[in-house]
Amino acid sequence: TTAPTTAPTAAATAAPTAAPTAAPKPGELDKATIDKAKQEGKLTFYTSLNEDDAKFIIAEFNKAYPEIKVTLNRKSSEKIVAQFITEAKAGSVLADVLETGGLDIAKPIKEGLIQEFRPPAADKFPDNLKDPKGLWTAARLGIESIAWNTTLVKAEDAPKSFEDLADPKWKGKILIESTDVEVLLALAKLKFKDDAKTTDYLKKLAANDLQPSAGHTETLDLLIAGQRAVFWGAHGHTTARKAKDGAPVDYMRTEGVLTVDGAVLPKGAPNVNAAKVFINWYLGEDGQKAVAARKRVPARPGIADPALMPKTTYVSGPEGIDDFAKYDKMWKDILGFQ
């Protein structure tokens, strides 16, 4: 007589305990973290993404998680990182998510201000787009290449490699962004793989009477205006957007440097669960499609417009910070830019 009552009792007690421990689907966070995030109900997002794009991303996130209010703090990469480090060192962490350029994001990582977090959504990201310890994951990419004014340069004469602009035929025709050391660093480490070759290349480039300018967008506008014929280090994604709007520009797709903008989780984030939910959504399919919708280059494989991507790429991530001082000195010594 006890058997019939024992079986249903076991089944009844097993059912409620099984649900909370059910494994999350691939790429998703566990239910407990998501529930805690909704209870927190807010997060603060520090980013260098321009304000319109950041607000679009937040609005898309809120379609998935309307319970989590996002406060935006948008500044330039250098300024947002400086603010975060100052606050964190003072014991007042206000940021729940920090997202900005790789070499800048390396600074708080080196200071020990970032905690490990491996977003499930990034499981299939290639190794060069995430840190093995989980200290950073690429969220979006910048394409740095060579652009040209299509009224001044015929397609058949356009550069096919970074070395092409070392040719004396380009003397007096090259624009360059005056602080673009990150492109040099990536080429030195991943293309030339030799400091003597890098130095030789830079000297030949310098001999071609470069015209330095501040800001990639501003320099691209000078190219469009016909001030010079080519732009070393132009942002490919921005060039493509300008070309679509009718500007006489195109860019090299045979090779290019990919710069990384990474998303990280600060130590002491006041809303740590909401931060994890935001980062995981941002790196997942919906978040990365939102990045692509703003004509930017999402890091998640398979979502970026393949027409934008160079065939050969050299990825510059946060690990480059260790060599930055050396190549910054080389850049300034040889090119004369300060």
C-alpha cells in the first residue's frame, strides 16, 4: 500500500527542483543570473560609441530586457577610460559595463580593475577576438586600410597593399591621421614581423611627404575634397558609408588592420548581473545585428557585411599595449609627428 504513495511523492518533489537547474541553451546565461539582473533593474554603460549609435543599441536591448534601465555615459575612448580608472581607484565604481577601443581598454585591465567573465554568447568567437581568461571580448571592429579619391586615382592604379604607398610615385599625394600608431603596431607585429623591415617601410613612407591631419573622419573629408589622392589608415567602414552617400571614395580590400573595441565587466560593478546580461546580449546575435544596423562592423563571426572586410586582416587587440610605447616612439621619430 505504500508503493502508490511513494512514487507520486518522489515525482512531485523532483519536478520543482529540476527546473532551476536546467542547463541554459548554448550562448545563453543561466536563469538565476537573468532573474537577478531583472531584480537589479538598471545598469550604467560607459562607451566611446557615438551617442546616436549607443542609444540605438540600448533601445534594441530594452526590446529584449525592458526591465533593465540603461544609463548612458558616452565620451571619447581616452576620456571614458580615464574617468573609469579615476572612479575605480577612488573606490567608487559607477560603470557596470565598459566598452571602448582595445588599446585603451588594456589600461584598466593592466591596473587590475576588470573582472573575468566569459560570455556564453562569445563561445564561438575566434581566439584573437577574446581574452583566454575572460578579461575582454571584442564587440565591434574597426577596419583600417588605404582609401583613395576615385576622381584622382583610377581603379587599376589604386594601392593593393600597405607597401604600395612606399613607392615614390605617391610622393605628395598621401594623407595620414597623425596618431595612427595602432595600425603601425599591427603591421609590425603581424605583417612585417621584423622591426628592421618596419623601420625601412616607415622611412620610405616618410620620404613621400605625408600630410598629417587630426581625426579619421576629418582626414577622410580632406580626401573627399581632393586635397590629396590617398589616405593611409582610413576607416574602411566609414569610407564605405561615405561612398554609398555619393562621395568619390573607395578603399583597399586586399588587406587591412582590424582594431578591436572590447566589452568588459568592471570589478565592483554595482549591478553585476545586469551587466552580464547586457554584455551577453550585446555579443549575441541580436546585439551584433544591432551593431551592423548602424553600418558598423560587429565582431561576431558571420554577421558583418562581407563586402566590407579585407581579404587579409591583422587584428590589433588589447594585448598590443605592451608594445605601444616602442612603436609610438618609432612613429614619432621617423614621421616627425608629435
